[in-house]
Amino acid sequence: MLSRRALLAGLVGLAGVAALPMIGMFLAANRSLAEAAAGRGRFFGSALTSSDLAADDAYSRVLLDQCDVLVPEWQLKWGALAKSIEAPADFAQVDAIVQTARSLGKKMRGHTLLWHEHMPQGLADLTQGADWDRYVVPHFNQLLDRYADDFFHWDVVNEAIEPRDGQPGFMRDTPFYRMLGPDYVAEAFRLAHNLAPNAKLYLNDYNICYADSWQNDRRAGVLRLLEKLVTAGVPVHGFGIQGHLDTRFSFNDRVFADFLDAVTDMGLELAITELDVREADDPGGLTIAARQQRAADEVSKVLSIALDYKALSGVTTWGLADKRSWLRSARDLPDNQGLPYDDLLSATPMRAALADLFSRSPTRG
Ligand code: XIL
């Protein structure tokens, strides 16, 4: 196959200066998503697993071509590191991803230090303040010591808000919440900052983007928590908007922009994390092409607003090709169409939409 450089030299040789607009179009169409994002001072990346990289196949090549940021999809989660709360952590799979990322000069987002899902056995039963010192502090120590400068972002706390749990401030009722009360979030960020002072520390949450009224309380909970942290001088640097979009929900530019204004007015940065589109409807008579277009349109609605904010540091998808999507599970559509590449690793309309959205967005200072 001709390299981009050889093809470019050929084009210039053939038509001289007259070929310049064509060359521009060629380059734009062939730029990776990471290059498109970097052109605006942003990053683009995807979640991946250690086996994605170990396979060294067509999928891993697309991942590494398109992304300048990698996010371990589950290897860093506490329950992936240790089977039980007393068992030693096994870092082999994270090490494999970190080594590849280091050797290729890729940056990494760390996901995640605290999450109420995917926990080691025994953690769900803990309720005492002393359990924080006994288990949570060592968990932070070993992870952040081992990978001191490998992760430029950390999702320190994932999914801290759940209005249905009935707690003040719409806080989610988790073991960490039971150990220290709502202050566990501030404690987690302080601890992370002491151990990884160069990393940007994020709160990350989902069901934030849509205007459906039940998401109002979710947004209110996030804003109240961020405000509390910022006012107390806690080292929180950004909010990660999990971009698990969903064709069932309704989007409203103003509602979303108001939320982004409120976050950025606090001096925080934003990231779109975990981007994908869940086709929750029965796709009925829609062709695959129409479904892919629907997913691209969903992404455009949300990102055309978000990318207007210079505070938006970048975008990461939750997998890059549909065949590797977590949405391809029993509870969702077995052939969900919701990522920038399809089952055969061809670019979908979402890939073109992302490139276009990046190129039309303002440059981040
Ligand atoms: C999911 C992964 O994709 C699965 O492989 C894993 O088993 C469970 O977690 N929100 C999050 C992510 O913050 O960590 C979740 O990832 C998807 C929902």
C-alpha cells in the first residue's frame, strides 16, 4: 500500500500547485481522529483491554492509528485488580497496557479509582471509617505509586450521584459513602492529588446530557458536589461526562449548555468520556446504514455543543468498533450500531461526524 507521504509526493509531482486543494482534502480525509482533535488542542482516544493490544490484529492497529489516548476498559477497576479485599492485587494486565502505551508514546486516562461496581469480594459489606484507612488508602497508594506518571487523567470517583438512593445531595449510597459520609469524595481527591500531583483529577458520571426531567436531579447532584469540592479547595480539575448516548432520550441544546456553563464557571475542565450510542429502540425496518447515521446524528447533537467549550480537553469512546462494544450484550441489541467503526472495521458515519466536529471546533488554548 502507498504511504501517505509517497502518495502526497506523487500528487504534487503530477499536478504541481494546482493539486494543493486536492491534497488538503486528501489529508483531511486521512487524518486520524487523534490528529483531527490535536489540531484543536484536544485529545481523542478509546477504551481498550489488554487482549485488544495483545492480539496485534486489524482492530489493535485501528485503535493505535486513531487514538492518542488509551483507557483501560476494566483492568484498573478494583475488582479486576483483586478478587477479594484481602487478596493481593495483580497488576499484570494493567502493566501490559501501560508498557505498550509507554513504548508508543500514548497518553492514558485512568479509569477508575473508586466505583461501586466491579468491586473485590468483601468491599460491599464495609461500613466503618476505619475501613477507609485499612483498605481504600492502600488501594490508592499502590495504584498511584506504581503508575506515578503514566496516567495524565484519573477518574477518581466514578458515578457518585444517584437521586434514587434518597441520600442528601443526591449522593449515591456506596460502601465509600457509608465509610466516611459524603466527604469521602473530597478525601479521595486529596489522596489522589498527594500521590499523583501531576495528573488531572476528574469526577465522572452518566445520564447527564439529556433533557428528560429525571436527568435534572442527576445534573443538580453533580453541580452541588462539584461546587462543594471547589469551594473547599479540594484538588478536583474536571468533570467527565460519560457519553453513553441513547436514542430513546431527548436532547436540548440549552439544557446541556446551561450545565456545561455551570461546570466551566467553576473553573473546571470537561471531557467526554465513554462515548457510544445505545440503540435502545427496536430498530424495526431501519437499514444498518440508517442506524449508523442515527448514531452519528446523536453524537453530533451532543458534541456540537460540548466542543464549543474551550474547557473540553478531549473525547474518548468506549471501544472503537461495534464488534468490541460492551453494548453488544444480552440486555442490549446484539447488533448495536454505536461506534466510529463497524464490525468489519470500516469507518461509520460517526467517524466522519467526529472528524468534522473536531475540525469545526474552536482551538483550545
Ligand atoms: C463497563 C465495561 O465496558 C465492561 O467491560 C465491564 O465489565 C463493566 O464496566 N460506565 C462506566 C464503565 O463507568 O466503567 C463501564 O464499563 C460502563 C458504564
